[in-house]
Amino acid sequence: MQNSVFTPFKYVLAVLIVGLSGFRAQAICLNTDSTITTSFCTGDTFFVGTHAYTQTNTYSDTLTNSMGCDSIVTLNLTVFQPIVIAISDSICSGDTLHFNGKNLTAGGSYADTLTAFTTGCDSITNLTLNIIAPFRTTIGDTICTGDTAYFNGRAYTASGTHKDTLTSMKGCDSIITFNLLVRPVLTGSIIQSICRGGSFTFNGNTVSQAGTYKDTLTTMLGCDSVVTLTLTYNPDVPNNISASICQGNSYIFNGHILVYSGVYNDTLIGSTGCDSLVVLTLDILPNPLEPYIVSSGDTLTASAAPAYQWFLNGSAVAGDTGVNVVATQTGNYQVEITGPNGCKNTSAIYYENALGLNNVKSNWNVGLYPNPNNGLFVIAITDNVVRTVQITDALGSVVMNDENTSGTKQYDLAMLAGGVYFVRIQQQGEVRTMRFMIAK
């Protein structure tokens, strides 16, 4: 930096002393102007008198010299700007650039300040460094088993990922990844059955003999596909059926109504589409002997059989499936029995003129309430006549006996299952029955 002050100027002083009468002494100012030419770097300051200058220009200042006279100073000032140099460079990833005594390996902006030879001012160098990353690319190929793929001068026959490093045009690494897929030979199996005398079309050929056949095809990808056909005959196995019906019934066999025992044959189309021989052995089972009904008072009893179902006026009576039934209603009673072989037979109609609850109430002054109940109920005999009370279930089994009963009495049969029960009331050899329901 250069800093100057006002340079002293030369001057001449003339004093004229006139000793003549009428004159006095005077001072005469001479020209003391000056010109200054200078230069410095940006950031410095030049003073002329009390004035400071920092920009390139021509300045003029009027000062007062030591004689008290004006002195004009002209300043020609040149301010040098810093010299800025911008450079850029590129290196490969992993390389080093030497700059300003430093080893640079990362991309970015770097600066260095020097002194210019011509001006003596700062010279700034700005460096932009670029790092060239390795060039990476991936390629792929597909081949069939038995074929060969070539990559960078090498031969490959197995699936896998392979890499190679080359040098690009910029001198940096270029990494290539090669993905190879080897498609296997495809195999397929066909299992087919045909009827004897039939045929099967396999890849355009008609095959009618059982055996194993192979054919090689080309898939859409151009690789081999081996297909194996196993051809068999559907077996001619007869379908044997055994059936039995009760006497008087019929059996429908392939649209035919059969009523006699015997062996019947028919040819049908089986589930495989081939003929299937069906052999039916039909047995006619005997029905049990027709049952009969006997009565004792209002109790009806059927002849012995494994199972029973009672009917009233042609309708099955729910719960009446025992050997006995108490006729609580007037009507036509029948019993259906089932024999040991499952066949059934029905008795002739037995007409019973039964006394119901209302007749018991009106004639003997006997009542039962509530009805239905949960097993707790009351039997009321309001005429104070002593009678015998017996309670049975729907099969006629006795569940309670109470002799010499009169008046009002409560009974607890809550331990019994829900269903239909009967109260048999006997007076001097005469029996009448009431029916009630335990609901649970």
C-alpha cells in the first residue's frame, strides 16, 4: 500500500520595497500548483490534505500554502482490482488433485490468494473440482440350458451375476454388471385314461394303445419342453349293487320297476364315460304279521313287536310309541309295528269310545291343575269319595300309585322328564283316565 501526503512546492517571494514617498510594501503570490500520479490496491486509501480517496479517478484539490496563497493539487489515482482467476478440473473417484499445497479428493469449490507480479496486488484463484463417479451399467441375457453366453470375452453357461471393470473415455472406471438367466428344459406329464377301443390325440397324433409316449416341443422362449404322456385303459370292473325292499314295495332299477327277488344286469355309462356293467341283487323282505289290538278299560294294547306307533283317525299320535296307549279320545285307533328287518305292518282299525277329562270332572267330581305343568300339580276330588290314583307314562309304565285318595292333594313329579302322562282313577272296579302334560 502506498500512502502519500501533499508534496512541498517551490515558491518565490518578491518583496519590492519602495522607499519612494507615496508607496507601501506588498506580498506577491506565485504559482505553486502540482500534479500527483499514483496507484495502489483495492482497500488502500490516498490522502490529499484532509481528503481521502479510494476509487480510480482524477481529483483536484485547492490547498493553502505556507505563504497563505492557494495551491491547486491534481491527483491522478489508479486503484488496481484483485485479479480473480476461475478454473475447473475433474478427477476420477479415488484420485487426488494437488492445489495450493493441499491434496483434494472431494468435489467442491476451493480458493487460493497470491500476489500479482505486475501490480503487487492480490491474485485470487477459484477452483471448482468435480469428482467423476464410476460409470455403472447393468445388462442381462437369457439362454436355454446347454447354450453359452459371452461377456467381455468370457463364456458363461450357468445363471448368475458377473461384473467387469473397464476404462471409460474420461479415463475413469466403468463397472458393468452382467445378469445371466439360464432357463431349464421344461418337462410336463400327462396321465390319460381311455375306454377300450377309444383313442387320444397327442401333439397331433392319434394314440389308441396304452403306454408311455414322449414329445419335444419349443416354448415361446425358444427352449425345449419335453412332454410325457402315460395312457391307460379304464378298467372294466362290474358295479355290484345289493338292495332289499319290504314285501309289497318296489325298486326302480334303470327305469324298471322291480317287485321280485333276483339278480338283474344293466349296462350304464360310468363316471369315466366308459360302459359300466351294473349287477343288482334284490331281496324281498317279509313283512311282520299284522298286529292286533286288545282293550282293557280305556287302555289299548298291541301284539308283541320291536317298535310301535299309534294312530288316531289316520294320524300318528306324537309320543305314543309303546305297546300300550290310553284312549283319551273317541275315535279310530290303529297301531303300526316295525319288525326286526325294518319292515312295517299296520293293524286293523279299532274303534274306542273313550271318556275324557270332562267326563271325569262331571261324573266323578275330579280335577287336575295346572295342566300343562312342570311336575307339580294338584288332583282334587270334591265329592269326598275315596278312590285309587295311578300315574303312568306314555308307554304304560307306572310311575306312581296312591291308594285311598280323597279330597285335594298335591303331587311332586318334577323328577320326571317332560312329556305326556296319564292319571288312572279307579272306583269300585271302574277305571277312568285323565291325560296331562309335563312341560320342561
